[in-house]
Amino acid sequence: MSDIVELSYNKLPDELKDCLLYFAVFSEDYEISVWKLIRLWIAEGLIQGKNLEETVEEYLKDLISRNLVMVIKRTSEDVVPPLSEIDKPRRLCMHSDLEIFAREGMNKVGSIRSLLCFSKIPMNFPAKYAPTMVDELDMLRVMESEFIKLGEVPRGVTRLFHLRAPNLKRLGIQGNMAILFEKHFLGRLNQLEKLKLVNTFHDSESQRAMRFPELKSWFPAKLTMLTIARTSLDWKHMSTLERMEALQVLKLKDNAFTGMSWEAVGGGFHSLHFLFNEDTKLLIWKASYDSFPKLRSLVLRKCKELKEIPDGVVGSLEKLDIEHLSASGVEFAKKIDEMKNANQGEKGASRFKLTIGTGC
């Protein structure tokens, strides 16, 4: 079999040879998603051309047609030599033993350009080594760590000047948001589309230190989906999010914002079409008619104190989903449903759907 593969490999164009060899970083029986492969090939600089993603798809189809890559099934084999046998490694792939790597190996791989960490189960990076990992990996260009959990954002992460993120589109961060909000590196991820921020520090000191970014440039310019949870921010900070022109989906969970009143500024949320608001003490919500010009779907859950749903969100609304809402809030939802149904005969009016869940 190896002779056949070698013969096929020798007949490949040079650009496909590098792509085929890259499969060696994955362990045997590791399921490789096309999305992940595309990101890695581009980040590693294996793909050239104007439309990188289209080129990747062409390369992958070519390898599949030559029976060198199998859809669904994988037979790639990965053997990484011990660190002591590597002179100046450029790419390091790990599948386990993070504790050993952090303790004994991280200070030996300062020259690596790519750090690839694959595992079938989530692994925690040892907390005591996380703060200094950036100092040891300052030449890093590519990092894939889908199943590695960091207890905190490593100190000095903004000094990873060589780190490439050409196709980083999804990112989730859990930890002390009071510290994260003081940093300004997320704005550099200019291709990021989906971001989830979950605060896990709820002590009084962390809450007092919480300062939400006032500049919309703190967020990536192309961000279309944002989830914020457990931050207990004042509703006045929503003014930052209102100015994010690309934002289409906003999810506020587990007391993301706190306070009795939220007044949405007119002319904001230019692109927002989905708003999810869950578990909040919000009592009064005000919005002018141009506050949510494109909002199509609104979900309100565990908003037990909310007195009414403002008329300013109704204009383009197509779906309203409520659960554990106050009695007056439910009545407003029903009035919106009646009004929308009455207008369905009008030209251009879309079909409206009201879903009333438990606790209403």
C-alpha cells in the first residue's frame, strides 16, 4: 500500500504534496472537519491565490478524486518524536500529556511556528503555566486548540505579533471579564464573526472592576454574532453594542446586563435581526421606532419584571418567543400578535408568529 501511495504522491503537483503531507498532524481515527482543515491550510500558508477558500476546496476535491483522502473515513497516521530528538522544530502536534509538555517541553520549543493540539475530549491547560506560555511561544504563527481550555487569557497575548488569524471566525472566552475588557487584542481579529463571552468571576471585587469597553473598535469590525453571559453590566453600556454596524445576532444570557431600565438609542443596531434576552431584572424597556430597524426575531425568557414590550421593536418583527414573562408583558405580546395579524392583508406584510412558552 505504501508503494501505491508513494507513486500517487510523486505524481501530485507541488502544492498538493504539501497539503497531503499536512494530514500527518492528525492522529489515526481523528475526525477531520473540512472547516478546520480549510482554516489550518490557509493559516499555515499552504494556499495561494485570490480566493483562498475556493482554492482549498479545489485542492481537497483533487485529493479525494485521486483516492488519497477519504470522505468520512481517515487513515492518516501521526508520529511526533520526543522533544529531546528535535533540533529546531517548526510544527508541533500534541494529542495528550499537556501537563508534561507545559512542565518539561514548552521551554524547548521557542522556535516553533505552529502548535496543533488535537484530542477527542476537552483538556485543561495547567493553570500555573498559562500566564507564561506566551513568553515561551513568541514566534508562534498558527495555533489550533479546539479542545484545550485555558483558565485565563495568557499574559502578553498581544505580543504574539506573528500569530496569524486569517480565517478565525468563531471564538469563545470564559473567565474574568473584568480583566478581558481592559485588553484590546480582540479588535485585531478582523475576520472574527462569532464571539461568546462568559464571565465566571462573581466576587464583589471583580464586579466593581468591571468596565465595559466604550469604543466599538474593541470588537472585531466584522462581528455578526455576539453572546454575553453573567457579566451584570449596566444597561447604559448597550450604547457600545448599538454602534456595531455588522452585528446581526445578539444574545444576552444569565444576567448579562442588570438594572431596572434600558433606553435604546434611536438609529442604533443597523443590522440586528435577532435579539435574545434571558434572565434579567429589567423593568422598563424603551425604544424609538428607529432603534431596531431590521429586528425580525425577539426572544424574551425569564424577564419576569418586564412590564411591556416597546412599540419600537415591533416594526419589522416576524417572530416573538416569550417564556416566564410578566402578566402585563404577555398581554403586550398578545396585542402585538393581534396587530400583526390584522395587518397581514397589507402589501408586503410578512406572516407573524407568536410563541408563548411556560411561565406565561
